Amino acid sequence: MNSITARRRHPLARYAVLLLALCLVGGAYALLSPTGDRADAAIASGKNDDVANGKALFDVNCSSCHGLNAQGIPGRGPSLIGVGAASVDFQVSSGRMPAANSEGPQAPRKNPPEWVDEKAIDDLAAYIQSLGGGPTRPTADQVDPAKGDAAKGGELFRANCIQCHNWAGAGGALTGGKYAPNLNESTPTQIYEAMITGPQAMPVFNDSTITPEQKRDMIAYIVKIREQTDPGGSGLGRIGPVTEGLVGWIAGIGLLILAAIWITAKKRSKKRAKA
Amino acid sequence: MTETENTGTPEERVPRRVIGTPVPGGQPNGRPGGQVGVVGGTETEVHEAEPGTGVVFPDPASARRAERLVALLFLVAFLAGVGFIVSYVAFQVGDIDSTATSNFALGGTMTLAFLSLACGIVVWVRRIMPKYNLVQERHPMASDPAVRDEVAKVFVQGAEESGFVKHKLLRRTLLLAAAPLGLAPLVLLKDLGPLPGTALRHTVWKQGMRLVVEGTGQPIRAADFNSPGGILSVVPEGYEHDLNALAKATLILIKLRPEQFKSGTNLNWTHDGIVAYSKICTHVGCPAALYEQTTNHILCPCHQSTFDATDGAKVIFGPAARPLPQLPITVDAQGYLVAQRDFLVPVGPSFWERGDAEAEVRGQA
């Protein structure tokens, strides 16, 4: 304690205190900020791959918001009639649904609850598809990035997607606390399903205006971009000049200022003077 | 700033001084610009050559240590410099990967060389060279009154002798000669032109021109663009790669349910729930195309101007002053979306001569 008291007037002390305070605030925020923890009870899924099993899953996990017949409950959840199997696969496999434990204006991507497996999604999708049709899930061939043309897809992606999702698929802010998610965590199937179903605030890009081949090209572009290494070592989230400028100003110029202070500082000798 | 820091007990503090004030208790300020000592000589490891001169020599032991450190840094700089030359030869460029390796090696070695050189010099200056405490006097800038009187006298005398006042003809022709040269820079301003004329008021859209998808160039059949909540970025057919034209003519095409439209939208300019707005924000011209299908808001990413797609792209938030202009669209005989005509009002941000184009359009109607 004595040594701290002795050094409290050191020229670098104020910077150290500032740094410490910033770290404390940041750490406290990281600890206290809301995290979506999943408390959904795992339920045993049935053995029959059929609509009835999907209906059972729906009744237990989804009906509290979407209604017992998937007709929707005003103020809680929309009607699921006609949204199709693609919507179910996208929302459930990416953990966005069930959204009961999600806080804030957006249903975020999260780990799906324990009851969600491939079979459960198949059954649920079959049930929803049976209600009113809608977009179906793409085949593996339709979303194979190896078969797409990344150059053509890039052109379409830059024309229609980057305004929200950023040119490298890193996502970005929307209005009222909503945001366009990072595409680099999504599977090719989920990207395709998002385009044809328009989940949450995202617009729909249906197959008659952006053909399935063109969607595959865009998926190829996204996957290709994702695999690129960042020449500078860190992409800084690839969210563009704001972060890069921030790092440049704070880290770069901050270091230069500290160096300038050190170079011109008068040498101290209080320890020896005291001794 | 370190001058005012407390270094220990109050007795040992260096008194706070403003440059130019007399030295407290020191020698008189007889020599302008001379060196005046202000450091108390109580430190044990520094040797002040002569109290009052302000020169402080470093402790020899510390200086020897510093010398070794500086020599080491210079040696590192030398090795890094050699490394730079070696990497230039060793890492040949060609494809992207080898060029990246070469850049990394060259940049890394050069950074190391300059950094250690700089660090060495700083340590040298700080720990080996003697320190001076300098006080620079500040004097009045003006010359003394006698000199100023003399200059004024000489000037007036020169003016009289030149005859500038006496010879009217000379004076007037001289001013005449200077006049056109003074005007010349104003004439050169013309090269900033020509004025844009009506170019800012028109885009390439005209009657019957097809809307095509940006990126693929396919025309759009109205019946295909049939999912409410859909949006497309659209350009005029034939101008897909003409960036000057696209800078004004690019559109966003939005499909809504017909019952969603509010009074701000001109329904005669829509087709079956499909409405076309200029993609160029009316604030400063960024591409405004972030579209939320849940709220039907079009958001401009630059300054968060928000437009309501159902209500004629009315501004509901942000700095934009006007709605995004709506392009009149219809379908041709084959069912493809085409323009009815050009925009009625200028697209994009305001300009000086724009006037209230919206009011003019309402006046015509």
C-alpha cells in the first residue's frame, strides 16, 4: 500500500488509473450484461417421423406464443400458417426459436435447446408444412458452395445484401436495437432459407427474382469471403472503417502520445531522494 | 507538465516558475537568453557541474549501463537492416502468397531497424547526455520609438521624392495598369464550370424503359416479384454499367400488400403492390437501402435517415429533408416492369438551384 501511495503522483499514474477504470467498467458490463441462457426443459422426442410427432413438439414448445393451431397470438407470436418448412428449419436450427427467453427487440442466434435435433426439426417442419405449404427446405445440391460462382454471387451480394450485412457478411445495426446478424456463423442452408423466407426484419428474396442458382452463387461468395485470411492479422470484426479508425486513434496515437511524454519527461529521483 | 509535479517533500520541490520571470533567489537575469539553473542539487546520483549553471551530468555508472543498452539497440538495428536487404533478395515476389511473405519480411525488418535506432537515440539522449535547464526570455516584439520614427520619416520622404503625389498622370496610369491584372483571377473562375444546367433534374429513366436486377441484368416480371416483404436493387436496362447514370437512376423495388399503402404513396405509380423509390438518400446521397420488412422502414446507413416505404418514403427520422422520390412504374405487354416516365422531382441531395420541386409538381397537377 505504501508503494502505491508513494507513486500516486507519478506522471503515468493518471493514465494507469484511467486504464484501470476503463477495464473495470468493461469487465463489469461483460459480467452483468444480459445473456440468453436456455432453460428449456428437454423433452423426449417421439420415434415416428410424422406430422403427429411434430404437432406434439409444437404443442409443448411453440404453442404458448404461436397458438395451439399455429394461428398466432396477437402481441406474442405471428401465425405460422404458410411460412413453410424452410422457416422452421432456419428459426429452430439457428436457435432463434423458441424465443421465449430472448430479451430485447431481436431474437438472437443462440444454441438450440436440448430437445432440438435433426429429427425434431424434421417433424416440426413436416407439421408446419402440412398447415399451409410455404417455402420448402433446399437440397444439399442447392446450397453447395463448391458449385456456385463466387464472382457472380459477389455482384448480387453487393447489390442486395451488404447494406445490412456488410460486404464481408459481418452484419450491422438496424433501427430500434435490431441488427442484421453476422453471416459467418450461418450454414449455407440457413443462408438460403433466410433469403427465401425473410426471417424477422429481413426482406424476402424469392426464387423467381433471385433464382436458386444465383442464391448458390451468393452462398459461394459468403463462404469464400469467410475463408479469406486477414492480411493485417486481425480483421477487427471486418465491420469497416469505424473500428479501424478507433483502433488507429486510440491504440496508435495513444502509444505515440505516451512515447512522446516519456521522451520529454524529466527524470525523477524521488526514491533516492527519500533514501 | 512534469515541471509542476510534486517530487517529494515540499522543501525539495522545484518552485513553479513561468518562463521569463526572474529566478527566485538565483543569479540576476543579466544575460538575455543565458542559461539559468533551476534544479535543486539534492539528488544523490546526479552531478551538477557548477551550481547555478543548470547543467546536470548523469551518474557515470548509470551512463555506462545506458551505453551498453544503446549499443545493443544499435546492434539490433544493424542486424535488422541487414535482414531487410537479405529478405529483399531471399523472398521473391510473384503470386499473392509470396508477395505477402515478402511484404511481411521487408516491413518487419524495416520496422525493427528504425524502432531500435530510435529507441537507442532516445536512451542516449536521456541517460548519457548532460541535461540543461534553459530559460528563454520573452521580449517585446516592437522596435524602439526612435527606430520607428526614423522608418516613418524615410517612408514619407521616399513617397515625396518618387512624385507619386505630384505626378497625376503617372499615378493614374499605374492604377489603370493594375486594374485588369486584379480582375484576371475572377475571370479564371469560369473554368470551374460549365454549370450543370438541367442535368441534376433528370435521370436516364424514360417511358417504357425496363427495370432490371442490379448484378444480373435480368428484367423483372411483375408476377415473379410476388412475395410481400421483398426488396430488390434495380437499375435501368441498357445502363447497367454506366456509373454516371446509375449514380442517379438506381432504385429500390419493394413489394408490399396493396392494403399497406398510405396516402403518401402515389398508387397510380405502383403496380400490384410494387413500388419503386430512388435508392439515393435525399440527405447527402448515400445508397439508402436497409429495409426492414416488419416495419417497412427504409434506413440510410450514413446518417440514420429513416423513410416509411408504405407512405411515399416519407421521412420519419433523421436529417433527410424530403421523401425518396417515387418512380412511376407499370408493366409492358409481356408483363415486365417498366418506367412510366422519369422522376418528376430531382433525386438525391439538395442543390442550390433546386427550389421546391415538390411544390412545382403539385402546382402542375
